[in-house]
Amino acid sequence: MEQKRQKSVKGFSKLSKEDKINWIANNFFQNPTLVQKELMSFWHPNAKQQKILDGFSENTLSNFVMPYGVAPNFLINGHTYCVPMVIEESSVVAAASSAAKFWSTRGGFKTEIIGTTKIGQVHFSWEGNYETLKAVFPKLKEKLIEDTLHITANMRKRGGGILDIELLNMTHLEPNYYQLKASFETCDSMGANFINSNLELFGKTLTHFFQNSSLFKGKEQEVNVIMAILSNYTPDCLVRATVECPIEQLGNFEGMDSKMFARKFNTAVNIARIDPYRATTHNKGIFNGIDAVVLATANDFRAIESCGHAYASRDGQYRSLSQCLVEHGVFKFWIDIPLAVGTVGGLTRLHPMANRSLELLGNPSATELMSIMASVGLAQNFAALKSLVTTGIQKGHMKMHLLNILNHMEASEAETKQAVIFFEKEAVSFSSVRDYIATLRNNNQISTLKN
Ligand code: MEV
């Protein structure tokens, strides 16, 4: 008989982890004991480590495990990196590795840090004359910087801090709406906490400044701070990664000569610059690589993605993040991408695996990590387009898909070998692989019985 289920709960966050698991298991699953065991089976064997992981979020029951792999042989600015990647999609790490190897014999990836500036905003409304506001702004700016000196002290010692604060008049878009737009240098940290702490204090200073200034009277003394928060759009925290070689050094691909390959590849990139439908998939392929490194280093992949997509639309149309030029016998392929990442602060050093990822990369600075991520994104894009304009991607994808299904069916090494040969010419689907393995096992049983 169907169990009576209690789907809502009071005080859940106050329950112990075991009680939370029991409540979930008993109220949402057919087999509570199995679910309890399964959730607990993913706990870290070291209770201290598990406590660290639990501390990153709320109502934690267990850990969600993802594959942690590496793409070796990334030659970037003359250094060879073995890049950690956390991703659940087959073929991504293999594609990154193969593109890394390909370019390692053609000069590798070269990167340039175009900027490292980050942005934060205080949005406020004020009913008064803009000219008066403009006139007092230099004084206000001084006060904003002075009041945050205790917050910025350490960052200033490291060479960072507040770079500038601008006053923006936005009243043509929204009545009485103004903005303090501040720019920051946050050195090796992503800087979200640093920026937000400064901005919240800016908001307080702003309010007091108007209340206490003799220049303002009545309504003009009231500033209404709407919100103070960093912007994840960081077009000036930008890196360029490039690969290039003489066209003939590209070699032949699946019977296609290097000239034809370069031409087709270039057209494929141009299509992604022209057509947003293609651009979205094209950029998704780039983020396959970038997100995997962002995750492996416990950076904020939502921030990186939203910024990247906003940047891809900066001229009003969503376009490819990468560009290609085939000119004077040279194939050049590059990406410009904003990457506000950190190698200190946040979870980067608290998450035990992220800490190891950074060690694996030689404990890079934030700008070095930007270079690595941009190169991996470009490599991923190169690998995807190389497949798309030559064999198509299904060949490689289906092989990985087949291996995943075989794994799920607990196929032996011998069964896997036979299946890989068989499915070179057959379409891979869950049912076709299941039927093939069943037939194989059946035949084996019959021949064992006969012997
Ligand atoms: C699949 O995850 C990514 C690709 O679709 C990217 C692309 O089409 O460029 C292969």
C-alpha cells in the first residue's frame, strides 16, 4: 500500500544530519533503508573533511560526486601544465587533452592579460538637482575612500584596492536613480567579499553625507540606498589566448588537406559570430572546458558563465567568444574572455580538492589561472570545431557513450572489447547495447554448457 507522505516540514534545518536523512528517506522514497545507506555511502571517510564540506552549504545530507580528471600537455606561455577538470560529460577531457597535445608541437598557447579590473555598484535614489550632486561628488568620493581605509588596508598592501568611484546619473532611465560605480583591483582573490564590504560601507557613508551636509535641505537630505553589490559583468577583467601556425603545419584531417581544413574551420567560427543559435552551442563548447577548470579550482562557475555570455552580447548580438583568421598562409585562432577568478580566498583553499588542483597547477596567481582557463576554453573549442568540420562529433561521443553503458552493465574486459568492435558499424543506444550484451552472455553460457 502507498505510504502516507509528509512533504512539508517545520524546523528542518535544526535537525541533525541523520534525522534529515531519515525524514527525506521515509517521506520521498519507496525503499528508505536503501536510500539512507546510499546517501551515507557518499560521506567522506574522514569526518573532519566531511565537516568542511558540510560547512560550504546548508541542509547537507551527502556529497554529489563528479569525475575529477586531468588534461596533460597544455603548453601555455612556455610552461607545460597538467590541468585538473571536473566534468560529467564524456569526451570533454579527451578533447581538451588531444587539442593540448596538438598545439604543444605548434608553439602552444600564448596569452595576454588585457585587464584585471572588477566592478561594484551602489544603486540609490535621490530627489534633488543633479548639478548640486555633481558639485559635491569630489568631496563625497574622498569620504567614501577614507571611510573604507580599514577594509582596504590589506588589499592595498598587496597592490590592490579601490581604483576609482564614478557618479552616474541614470535619471533618464528611472526617476531619481543614481549609481556609484566603483572599480577595484582584487589581486589574487576573486574579491566578491572585499568588493561587497566596501560597497555596503559606501552606502552608509552616502546616507550620512547627505544627512549631515549643510548644502542639502529637506528631501535632499534623504538618500535611499536601493542596493549595494558587485557586478559579475567584468569586461575589463579580460584575457586573450591565442594559437597560431603556418597553415600547412595543421596537417591533414581525415583525408582533408590543411588548406581546406583551415577554410572550413574559419567559416565555422564566422557562422558562430553571425548566428546566435550556433553561437550558443559554440560558446557552450568553450565553457565545457572553462567550467571544468573553474569547478576543479572551486571558483564561481555561475559568475564566470553569466559574465561570459554578457560579454558575448556586448555589441547587442550574442556572438562567438572565439575568432579565427586565415591570412598570408597563417592560421590564427583566439579567444577574448572575461574571467574574474581567484587563487586565494573563497573556497579555493578551503575545498580540499580545489587546494590540490591549485597545487597541481603550480599554485598559480589569478592572472596565470585566467590564462590557463582561457587556453582550455580555446582548446575545447578547437577540438569541437575540428570534429564538426571533419568527422562530426557523434563518432567520438558515441564511443564514450557506449563505454558508459557497458560500465553500467558491468561488462567484463572481454565483453567491452567485443562490443567496441561490434558498435563501430552499429548505432549505439541503451537498448541496442543491452541486447548485444545479453546475446553475448547467452551465447557464452550455451558454449560453456556444451563444453
Ligand atoms: C557539446 O557538449 C559541445 C559541442 O556541441 C560544441 C560545439 O558544437 O561547438 C560539440
